Amino acid sequence: MQLFILFNSFVFVPIVNFLHDTLEESNNALVLLERCKNRTEWFRKSELRTAYSQASSKGYEQVLEDDLRLFLFDQGIEYPFSTPKSASGRADIVADLETPDPLIVEIKIVDEQRNYGERCITDGITQIYKHACDFDKSLGYLVVFNMDVAEIEFELSSESMPSRITIAGKTLFLVVVNLQDLKPASKQGQLKKVTLTESDLVSGIESNQ
């Protein structure tokens, strides 16, 4: 009975809450990105870490971008490699702009060894906000590939999952894909936490308004 209660609390309830949120918003793009997160963490982590570590300094970001693009293409997104230029530059992935469910994605990496810290996340939020404005869309997505042995958490006014912030009519979703090389749970100890508040995330946007 105790095992069932634990399973219900930590597995079943979060899944139900997630489905409720995504179905309520009818957001197919978000469902795909969350599915890609699970696929990457559960089945592709080792392979992607190896490819990432072996890539040249100009190519390691491309390894992660290409894997996400391939997944989106396999799921029916016809042109996930299209990155049309806008006033703010080019978003990493732009697709289905003329549909009710457009996809505007910015990709960032957190990797202390390559000098990619938490500032990359705040910069990513600012960039995805600008791209959403450029294309006159209400939704944007920031996908963060976390290579560090640390847990990234957000303190936001909205408690809905996945994490999101809303500013000036734009809802920006944050999807963290954990690719860190973790030891077995019995040996790894407590993970370092990197906490970003909503104020941290929108500071770059507000300073430009």
C-alpha cells in the first residue's frame, strides 16, 4: 500500500497534472518538446553526450540542435530547420508560423566547462521574447540543454508545469533537458542547485522596454 501511495504521489499525479495543463492549452508544440525531453533523457543521453564531447568547438551546439530538429521532423513538423531572419536575428527553430500552433524555439546550453553559465538562460529568454514579438506570436519556447551536474530550478509566479513566464502578452515556456553525467543515486549525493527567479529571467526584457 505504501509503495502504491508513493507511486501515485510522485508518478501518477504529476503525469495527470501535466496532461491537464497541456490539453487545456491545446498546445501541440509544447507536448512535442516535452516528449523530446523525455526521449533525450531516457534513451539518448549517453549517445548525445559522447557526440557533444567529441564535436569541434564550432559543432557541439549543432549536435544538440540537429537531434531536436530530427525529432520534430519525425513528429510531423515539416520544416524544423527553417530559421527565417527577423529584426532580432534568427531563432534556432521556426516552423508552422501560419498555423494556430506555431513553433519558435531558442536553444541554449548550460555547461560550466565551456563557460556557458546561467546567463545563457536569461539571454535565451530575452531572445525568444524578441522573436515572438518579431513574428507577432503569443508563444515562444526556450530549450535548455543542461550538461552540468546541477539541478536548474525556477521560482516563478505561475506554478503550472512545464515552467513558463508571461510578459507583455507573450507566454514563454522553459524546457530543461538534463544531459549531465550523473553517478548512481546512492553515490551522487545532493545535486547543486541553480535557482533563477522570474525577476532574473525577465531583467533583460524589461531593460530594453
